[in-house]
Amino acid sequence: MHIEFRHLRTIKAIHEEGGLARAADQLNITQSALSHQIKGLEEQTGVELFLRRSKPMKLSAAGMRLLRLADQILPQVEAAQAEFAALRDGEAGRLHIAIECHACFEWLFPVLEGFRKSWGDVDVDIRPGLAFEAMPALKREEVDLVVSSDPEELPGVTFIELFDYNPVFVASAQHPLAAKPYVEAEDFRGQTLITYPVDRTRLDVFSQLLIPAGVEPASIRKVELTAVILLLVASNRGVSVLPDWVVREVKYSSDYVTRPLTEAGITRRLYAAIRSDDEGKPYMQELIRLARVEARKLQQK
């Protein structure tokens, strides 16, 4: 016996409408085609499915059994179809994120909080364990978006500009370097540099200043939380380099100061790297929009 979804829809329509003509209208087929379908189904089952002499037309015991099956299966089929339509139209899906910029957690969480209120059907997750292999993970579809300050030429990957920021030197107000209008690479010699626990190539102070100048600080202290970095700096336990917006957002005390890196200053840009095929998805576009809005708020503080 081969029962199809259309057979279950037919059983349900006839039960609801009480006759072939109205059921055919509901199913948008001719009455002749509906009668032919019923005949074929009864031949398959070997039993009558309807009490034809009754008005309105009623289901037999065997027909009622199929109706119960239809009531169980058809809502699940319709739900699956709705899910597939939402995925196709970009209203639902998966948004797993890897962050190469450690400080960006401070900025990203408000973005995701606003996003989830409007896009509850999108599965959002942050994958911190993939930060060092973010781009390969994006290509392998293990993540769907990477926050990065290092755009690359990668086939099938699009880098979308988010916002610019300035890495700034942070030191205690009592630190000797606080008296300078700006700091240079040589000023870091002999200093304890407090950084996030990430590879130095991912830190602006190294990639943009110290590595090109061939300068190595006296020691490096790695700290997970921005607030703790600022606490240590304010206590004159070392110096740090942080994005300007991070220092404004996580204001700890007035016991530290910020200075530009080099006389001209250094400007960096954050990007959202996504697979090019995902660029047109509405929820992806909305996340990018919210990210830029939140960035403007941070820059205005």
C-alpha cells in the first residue's frame, strides 16, 4: 500500500466539507479527479473509506483511521514546509560567530541582544574555540560570520566594513609615559605589557607597532577581562593597548590615561567576514546593520 500526502489531505478535506464538490474546491482540483483518487486509494487499501449513502458524506471506520493519521502527519509536514520556506527566504537559519578580535565581545553582546528579539528563529552562537582558525572554519561552514580586522583575498568570502577604531596606549596617570603626548614603539622597552590571551599577531600593538619596529617589551601579562586590564593599569602594574571605544565603554576609574600610538595615530577597521552566498540573507543584513548602529553609539561616548 502506497499512501501519499495528497491522499491524507483528501481524506481530511472530505471529512471537513462533507461532500466531494466542496472538498474538490478546497483542494483546488476537479471533482472527477478527486473521485478517481478516492477509487485508487480504496483499491490500494482493499476497503471502503466512505459511507457513500450518507449525507453529508461520512468516513467509514477505515477512513477514520486514515483521518487520525492525517491529523498526526499533516501538521508536521506543514511545519517542516514553513521551516524550509523561512530558510529559503532568509527568515530563519544558523548564525554561528567566531571573533578574532578579543575586545569585540564588549561590543558584540549588545548587538546580539537586539538581534535575538527580532530574529528568534535564527540559531545564534559564539564559537570562541575557533578564533585562531576562524577563516578556515568559515570556509568549512563551521561558522557563518567572523569578526576580523585583517581582510584577506579568499574565494567565496566577502569582507563587509563595520567601523574604524584607534588602538590607544593606556597607562596609570602616575606612569612616566603619561606625560608624553603620544608613545612610540621604543617606549615599550622595559615595560610590562598587559594584553588579552591571544596570539600576538592578533594584537594591534604587535602587528601595527612592535613587530615592524623589532621591539620587545620586558614582559607580557595576559588577562582575559578588559575591566581587570584597566584595574591593573590604574594600579601601575603595567601598560596596555586597547581600542579607543573599549576604554570609553569599560570606564573603570580616572586613575589611567590614554595616549595615541605614534604622532599620527593608528587607525584600524573591523570587518564581518561571511560566505558570499550568505550576503543576501535578510537576517545577515540585519545583523550587519545592528552592528554598525551599536558601533556608532560606542564612538559617540
